[in-house]
Amino acid sequence: MSLLVVGSVAFDAVETPFGKRERMLGGSATHFSLAASFFTDVRVVGVVGSDFGESEMEVFRARNIDTSDLERVESGKTFFWRGRYDFDLNTAHTLDTQLNVFADFQPKPSDAAKGSRFVFLGNIQPDLQREVRESVRGAELVALDTMNYWIESARESLIKTIGVVDVMIINDAEARQLSGEANLHRAAAKVREMGPKTLIIKRGEYGAAMFSDAGYFAIPAYPLESVFDPTGAGDTFAGGLLGYLASHETIDDATMRRAMIFGSVMASFNVEEFGTERVARLTHEEINERFRTFKRMTHFDEIPFERTGR
Ligand code: AMP
């Protein structure tokens, strides 16, 4: 197996200006693994409760996602998150977080999971992220996501986890909050000093930026006229990005740049409908079409300007 994800598998209740869902499949590991499954084999480490049904499991099975490391606690309930988005769809307002089975979760990755080449530490308590990271000793590349909830409530532990990863993937508000710097370039430098060689900052409808030893690379978001539900966009981006990387033998800056585009392409589909609905029925043709559009949208020729006639 090439790509392992640990993260939340959840029920989400979401309200946006365009609609509302009281209970739908969500969670960082769910969105991530669905997106990554278009590029590589994915295995999920996580926990669900007895309320997690066959129809939810079927969403994973239909994409050949390995759920043998997804623990089921019969005496508990699945993680639950309730959020609201106003017209600024870049900002999620958390109304309720119920950790439920995540409160006592002890990740126990199988031997197969421990042999993964790539690892994504999705948004969960940072001690759990670090435990998983340490159990996959031979991983070639480990990436990390987090959120304001953990930056506030578990800062020390989070900083330790940031110290043992290669790539960090967070949004602009989180980069500012974590570093205490308003300027994004300064914020990026501070976060990179904490450990990760590469920092990827998601900027919602404004795209994404990558800071690494190779320099600075930034892309716009795919231009969409209708965005219904941004929940999971960040994890879907990370899933496309790491899934693409995991499909390669070696990774250089050019691969990383293309991976950013595939991440954005996947996120663009995710936000078009509620929850996992759109990504679950996506085709490779649709993915490649948006990839080509990205190329056209951002390409320009290098023709140095010379003023003539004077
Ligand atoms: P994002 O990709 O950042 O939009 O992440 C959305 C997902 O994160 C939702 O499907 C939620 O179930 C999940 N989530 C929200 N809060 C937390 C939390 N504190 N810990 C783990 N997962 C969370």
C-alpha cells in the first residue's frame, strides 16, 4: 500500500447560504481518501461508532479504499461536527464538535499500514497524529493538516508534531494564527522553521501557495460560478495532491507543482455539491479536463519587452 491517512471519519451537519444537511458523511480522512483514491491505493486509520452504517461504508468500498484499519466501537457514536458558512464561504463557523469515539481513540495501525510510503496526518488531536507518524518509521513523505481548534487547545503538542513532518498543508488563517505573523511570507518562513521543508497554504477561492527550498509557487483556484458547500475542500485538496505524489517513484519540484494543480482540481469538484456527493461519482476524464483548463488559465509566454520607435 502506498498511501495511509489518519483522520476523522464523521457525520457532519452543515448549513450554507445555498442549503442545509442535517447528517451526511464527512470527516478529514473521508474527504482525503476519496480524492486520493483516483490516483493511488489508500488505507484509512480511524474510528467510527455503531451508528456508522453500511451505506457509509459503501462510499469507501466503491472507491476501493482499504478500511481494514478503520476501527468500529460498538459502544460509541461516530465523531460529529456541525458547521455554518455565511456568504464568505472561505470561513467555517464551528457550532458543535462532539469527539465521541475519538475521545478514547488509540490508533493501532496494522503491519501493512506501518509499511506505507506516504502518510497524511489529517485533522485530529496532534498527539494521535504523532503516534501514527512514529509508527510508520520508513515513510518517505509525511504531510500534516490541522485547524484553529487544535492550534488553540493543543498548541504545544501540535508544535511537536509539526517538528516530525515533511509537508504541512494549512489554510492562510491557520498559518497566521500558528506563526503570529500577519504577512503570509513571514508566516510561512516561521512555520517552516518549526520543521516542514515544504509548506502549502490553502487560500480558499484565491487558490493555494507553496513555500519550499525551490522557492515560491502560487496558483489560482479553479473558476467556479456555483459553490454549494466548501466542507472538506481542504482535505480533498490534500487527497488529490498526495494521491498524485504517491503515484510517482520520485518527486521533484515539477511533480510538486502538478500535484498542487491536481489538489485544486479535486477540491473544485468537492465544493460543487454537499459532502462527498460530487467526488464520489467523478471520472478521470473530468479530472484531466480541469487539469488542462488550469494549464491554459495560467500559461503565458516569456517575451521580454522592448520599446521600439524612440
Ligand atoms: P475541511 O477540509 O477543512 O473543510 O474539513 C472538513 C471536515 O473536518 C469535516 O468533514 C469535519 O467532519 C472535520 N472536522 C471538523 N472539526 C474537526 C476536528 N476538531 N477534528 C477532526 N475533524 C474535524
